[in-house]
Amino acid sequence: RSMPVYTYLSISPKELMDMMKQNKELIIVDTRIKELYEEGHIKGAANFSYTSLRAMDKVLKKELSKEIVLYSEDGDRSRKICDVLVTLGYSKLKNLEGGIKGWKEAGGEVVKEP
């Protein structure tokens, strides 16, 4: 039996801000390397670098029922990761358009502590 094929949505920084206000169960994933994450990331984001998709999948698999938003520096790499994750059974996946650059440009808050 074949797995259902899921799709993911691209969301704007504004949409993510609204989701963060409403949704306590939201999982936000920074897919950049640790050094960039530590320089500044979206509040509440967990850091799973694109360099280890297996580790990312292992942790996120436990959160399949929740909304999961991925972002990268400019939204490009996280989109590629979304392309992979939807084939692994992720049905509530979102990609942040413009990545953290777009987030900052839209006035989104960036924090340095976890």
C-alpha cells in the first residue's frame, strides 16, 4: 500500500505571526546551521540543521499531529526540505516564504537565546 502524498503550504511572515499568536502547539524549525541559529532566530524555534535530515525527521515524527513551520535563510533550502518531508508522511507542514530574511524585513522578532 502506498503512502498518501502530502503537500505543504508556503506562508508569509504575517501568517506565521498570526499562527504564533493563536497556536500553542506550533513547532517552528530553523533549518540553518547552529552558528547562524545562535546569531539570531525566531522565538521558540528549534534548530535542526539541514545537514542532518535524519535527526530532524526523528524528532519531528513525534510531532506529526502539530503544525510544523520550517524556515531557512531565504526560504529556499527549507522549501527543499519540505519537498522531502512530505514524502515521509508530514501532512501539516509549512514553509516560511523569504526565510528569516523576509521575517526580519516584515518586522518579525529575532532572539539570541533559545
